[in-house]
Amino acid sequence: MTCKAGNNGYRWALSALAVLLLVLTGASSATAAVADREADPVVLTGAQTPALIGIAPDQVVAFSWNGAWKQIPVQVDERKIADYGVIRQISSARFQGEAYADPNTYTGADGVPQMTTGSSSVPVSGTTGDANLDLDDEIAMMSKDAGSSAAGKPDPAGVDGTSRTPVRIKDPLDPATLSYLYLYRTTTGLDPAAGVDYVSYQLEYTPALVPDYFDGYDFGGIDDNAVYPPANPEDSSVETALYSQTFPGKWLVEGLKVTAGTASGVDILDGDKSMIGQSTCGRNELTFSRGGGGVIAAIDGPVRAIRSYIGANSGTYTQRDQIYYEGRVDQHTYLRVHQGITDFILAMDYSPEAKGMTYRNSLNPGGVRIDGTADTVTEGRLAWEQVTGGQGSVTHVGRIVSDVPNLTFGSYYQDATNPPADNDAIVCSGDASAYGASGPRIKMAGAGFNTDPTLPPTSPSTVVNNFTGHRYTYIDGPEEPKETAILRSQQVDSPLVLVTGAATDPTGPVPDPEPDSPGKPGRSNWVGLKVSVKPTRVKARIGHYKVFRVKVRNVGDLPGKRLRVCPRANDRLVRTSKCKRIKKLRPGKSARFRFRATLRPSAARKRKVRVRFRAKARNSKTRGSSSMMVPRGR
């Protein structure tokens, strides 16, 4: 076909060529932040970024492309092969393994020899590492910072173009959609944090007892009877825009305040409990904290915080890594203990402030109310757990990786203000009650199996076995439905697929997307939600529901993505429907929803009860409207 410049055929040919390029390059599937996975990190190793190997960690910077370059935060966490005996400060029964490097512990900085036990000057052979980015170091970013493909675009200012490393991100649950991040070496001293700090972590010891880690830390521990305080007491904390937690010692997690969305921000956690059986205080998270141990690493970065420690009574090298992101906590427990431990319970024990929340799991999706009164909850292997209410929503997804044969997977649940004597290990630390205490329970057959690499294999196994527990905790705003927990479980089992290198970018230039249509004069590039509800006032009988019709209109000029509309009311007075969602609300369009609300008996004493309806899209402010329910007869 022959076309002349300026005629309609020429313009058609150009349009067709652009479409063809989009199809051939896959750019039509490119998007911005990975939808519904904003809490998930993007973690690479140096082995996946060969163009960056050998540079200083603080020279690694990251960018995303959405019509223009934007620098985004990146964090390099160095790892090394370390002598765990040195970390633990014991001279016998040592083994080596990969650990996060930290110059402020006996792990030492990457590229610096570890010191021998009891010495600050004699290095341990073979544990030096590399001070520059090497194959086992980790590079962490957030999927929410991802953008579109920048194929064919010039590099941003201040970087070495030869170090350009595209990172293509694919969600296996949405394989047609691709997102991108770009790594570079800075040549002008750009700040890897890009002025952002998603997580703030402070490791602080009681000064009078531990004035300095190297000179004051008690690696041998103290009397491990289940009595406070722990050895090496702390006043440590972690805080993000969505939650905060506190730590009085290693193995101890006390306090969880959810501040996501409109969550109340009260402290809903009594403790993250570890029990050997349900009715003994002989071994638990408190005795672990009083026994010997040490800190592997304490890292506070712009993308994540890492709290890694070791030593759980006779589990000399049992290790836990707690990794904190803005909206997610990853906990990895490496069980290294002698034969004989056969019944493990890992339970989140909630505080009285959690009363009124709903607990549900994959075997009990309908849920039960946390109130200190016993409930019937089906036990078994859990895919997910969730607690939710006006205090916020917390979803736990636990997974076990082990070669121990014949493991029995079960679960634990107790809601009791005064736990019975045959099920009271949950109160060996913390308060005297078990509010919605819940988590996985794993049993080993017979006399158990040896997982300590410094001990010889014991019958019935001919090898030293491995046992690692992983728990991924997602923090969300109030009243998340069970569908959110189901999705989180699927996401854990289908992690983001990351591909790096120049070949990951589509070949050839990728046209920028068409700009969104302009909005009202004086206001552009925004999502504006307007919420109305009918009826605005209604009489209702106790125990009978009323239907409310909620209309949400987008008065902005950008589409509102992943719109969620939620009813909110005093749970003691009103029972409401769950939140409802739609994928997108286009500019100028409206969506309509129907919700049920039922007055509870305690509402009979009220003159009126307010029911609020709040709408929030991913890129909008929260907007709402309300109605009044008047108990009939008033």
C-alpha cells in the first residue's frame, strides 16, 4: 500500500503501526503499580543484577517510568557466610550459614572478618564476605512503586547508562499484566532512599543493663524460669504508616496498632506466642527470651526493617528473622533443635482491645466473635487466618517447609478470659486471658526429629532434618472481607515473577499511553468520589434488617481503581453487610450498592443509631455519607 504524507491513509498506517508495535512488544499489558499487591516487596539478589555487581551498595538507585522518570526507594541488604558460633558467642558445636551482615553485631559487616569468640581482634577464617554488591546480597524495592516499560527511553539524569537493569514484574494471578522497575548505578551521589522512609525501626536496650552490645549483652542468658524480665531487656519498636509494634526482648512481640485506613489505632495484641504443647510453661517465647542467644542483624532501611536473632533455650541455633515492610510482615523461623520436641503451637494472642473483632480462617470462613467466650472452631491445616473489625484487619498466611516425615498439621484457637488449667500455656507470658488466641499447630511423630546441624542424626532419621516456618502478615484497614484473606493466601502461593536484564524490556520504543481526558476547569488528574445514601432515616424493628441504597459517583477526571464501599456502625448495636468492591469507576459514572443493616437487642435503649457508608478508591480520598436507624416505638 502506498501512502502520501498528509492523507488519511498515511495517518491510518501510522496508527496501525503503533498498534502493531504494542502487540509485538507486549506493551499493551504494561501498567503501573502491581494491582492488589501494593504490600508485596520486590526482592532480588545480586546474582540477578550482573550489571551492578562490584559497586558499592549505596550507589544502587532505582527508578520507575510513567511518562517520566521517578526515583523510587531501594535498599541493599548485604549477606555473608557467617560462623553462627561467633554470633552466639560460644566456642563449641559451631556451624556456618548465610546471614544478614551487620557491623553492630558479631556477624560483622560484609567484607569484614568475624571476630573469634570472646575476642575483638582475631578473625574467623572464611567468613569475610565482600563489601561491594555481590551475588548473595539482596536488593529490595516495593511493587507499589513499579511503573510501565521505559523501552527506548533515555536514561534518567545522574546514572551510568551501562548499568541499566530493567526488572519486569508479572503477577501469576494476572499474567497478562506487566510492570517494570529500573536499577542503575548513580554517578552523582543520588540518595538510594529517594527521600522516602517506609519503615522506621529502633533497636534499643535498657541502658543500665545493656549499655553496649559488644560489652554489655548477656549471651549466656539468665534463669529461664517463666518470669519477667527477659535477658537483655529492650524498648524496641517498628512503625510504618499502616501499623506499629513493640518488642521488650528477643522472641517477644507485644503490641500491634493498626493505623491503615480508618482503623482505630488501639493496641490489639497481647503477644506473638510460641508454645511447646498447650498446657506447660516449661518452654515458650518467654523462656526463649531469658535463655542464651544473640542478635544476628538489626537493620533499619527505607524499604524494610530486619530483626534477626538466634537462641531458644536448648535450640541453641534456632533462629527467627522478622522482616517489616510498610503493609506486610514476613516472619521466618528456622528450627534447629535436638530430638524430643513434638508439639509446636504458634499463636497470636490478642488483647482486650480486640474484643468485638471477627476471627475467621480457611476452615471457618463464617468467623466467630472475639469476646472472651468459648466458640466452636473447626481445627485442621489452615491456608489463612484473619481478624477484622473497626480496629483494623490482620491476615496471616502460614506455610511450613520441612523434610521431617509424617508431620501432623492442625490449628489452635482459644477465646477465654480465664483459660482452663489443661490449656493455659497461652498465658505463660502477657496477660491472664486468651482473646481469640489462634494459629497453626504442628506435631511430629514418635519422639520427634533432630533439626540441629551440630548434633548427629538420631533414630529414626539417618539425616539431620530441616524445619522452617514462614508466616506472612498483611495489614489492612477496617472490616476486610474473607475474600481479602483468600486473595492473600493465593498471592503467597503465587509470588511475583521477577525477570531482569536488558532482554526483559520490549524491543524498540514503546509509545506512551494516551493521556486521560481533561476534567473540570481548574481541577485535573484526580479521582473525586461523591457518596449518597437512601433512606437517610428509617424506623427499624430489633432483629429485622433494613436495606440501604448507596450511590457512588466519580466527579473527577481519572478512573477510580479498585473502589471499595464499606458500611460502618457500632458493632454492639448494628450488624451490617460486608464491604463491596468494583474494579473501576470511570469519570462521570456512578455505581450503586445495596447493604443490609440489622439492629441488635442492645440498640433498643437508643434513640437513634448512625450507620455510615464510606467509599475509597486506590487513588482517591475517603468519602462517605450516613443514615439514621430509629428503633421502632421511638
